[in-house]
Amino acid sequence: MAMAMLQAGGLPIATDGLRRADDHNPAGYFEFERVKTLDKDADKSWLRDVRGQAIKIISFLLTELPESNNYRVIFMHRPIEEVLRSQQTMLRDTAPAPDSIPDERLAAGYQRHLDEVSQLLRRRACFEVLKVDYVAAVADPVVTALRVSEFLGGGLDVPRMTAVIDQRLHRNRQLPD
């Protein structure tokens, strides 16, 4: 959703288009395969080639970004239960059944990871971070689009950014107790 918003707002997107939209993500994935080598490839000079563009990097790979560049990170937070439900749905439809790990254990591990990434983002001067709550973004896209545009220096097309947020795609929402 964040990448679709950025693209609609007029920001160039670094994507190779290899992973196509599907039923799980009808707006597309906005992935750039080279990102997946950040933890394996010592040569990260290609990051300078995508300067000024939005690039999707999963939280597990943020640690691999060299401090020789400056980064504006839009960190999208989503309730862990929703992330797990979404991943389980996608895996069920696309891959053989994985070994079952209890949701509580997965959630605890993921929360530890998020805490570590948050510390890293605060500790390293090369990162400027805007935290965005996914549920709040879906509920009030105008406020989120304005915050994102301001964080990136302004000038993004906020009405177009808000238009790409489709509340119907918030399918794995956390259910009230």
C-alpha cells in the first residue's frame, strides 16, 4: 500500500516488475530483486543508482544498508496478528504446508525483531524514519498521505495518494476480543 501511494503521489519507484499483482496483492508488490541480495552481496553501490526513488526493503534487510548513504524510511507497522494471518493465507495458497510453528511463538519472535530494527533505526544517523500505522492509514488515508508527503519534502499528489487506499484490501484485520 505504501509503495502504491508513493507512486500515485508522483515519486519514482525502483521496481523491476518481476513479481506481478495477484489475488493476495492486487495493487502489485513493487519489488526490486536486487534488494533480496543486500545480505549476500558486498557490492551495494547500486543503491546510489536508485537515489531519489522509493524502494521497498523488508525490515530484515534494513540492517544491511551501508551508512555511506542517507535513507528516509517509511516504516509501516501492522498488528502482528494481521501480518501472521496474511502470511498464512498467502502460504496456504502458494506453497506446500510448512512445519507448524505456534502463532504465539511467531508473534514473539517477530516482535523481538521489530524492537531490534527500531533500535537500529534510532541508533544509526543515516536513517530518518516516519512510522506509519497501517490500520490508521486505511482508516484515515488523507492524514497519512499528508504526513508521508511532508516527510518526503512535500509536493506529492495527496489526493491521488489517498485514492489508492482500498479499505476492501484490509482483509486480514485484527478481530476485536
